[in-house]
Amino acid sequence: MTTPVAAETTAPEAPAVAPNSSAAVVRPQGPSVHMRALITWIAIFPLVSVGMLLLGPLMEPLHPVLRALVLTAFVVPTAVYVVVPRLMAGHGALSRRATERSAQRAARKSA
């Protein structure tokens, strides 16, 4: 079963046509599954590392499974609600900029 959010994030974006215009506006597609995995790893690794450094001494007497539970209770929400959205926005900005540069180069070559 596909949720609306999953369908929204996995469906490729079609080029949109600007209102009152015959020219198509080119929009970059969302990041590939490989890029999303890399972005997620870039978010998770530093959070886990810092969490282990900060919480490690406090959680040393606890069972390893309980330590993992406490660490992930902090890391996962921080990654999902704060870090990953910012990294995705940064990736989107870089993709848009690259698409615009490529369109400008194509326009210069055709002129």
C-alpha cells in the first residue's frame, strides 16, 4: 500500500508549463534513492557519533540494547525533523542552480 507521502516523494516530477506561456519550465527531479540514502547517512553518522560521545559515559552501566534505545530516541527524531530536511533543501537548491546553469549554457549555444 502506498501512502500519499510515499507516492509524492517517489514519483518523478514532470516538467511544469508556466501559466500563460508556451514554454515549459524545467524542474529538477527529486533526488534518487541513492542520493537520499547518502543524505540520510550524512545526517545520521555525525548525530550518532556526537550522541555516543556525550551520552556514552552516562550510559556505560546500561545494557547495550538499552543504550541503543536511548541513543536512537535522540538521534532519529533529530535527523528526521531537523537535519535531513535541511540537507534535502540544500540538495534541492544545488540541483536547481545546476539546472539553471545548464539551461543558460544551452540558451547561449543556440543563440
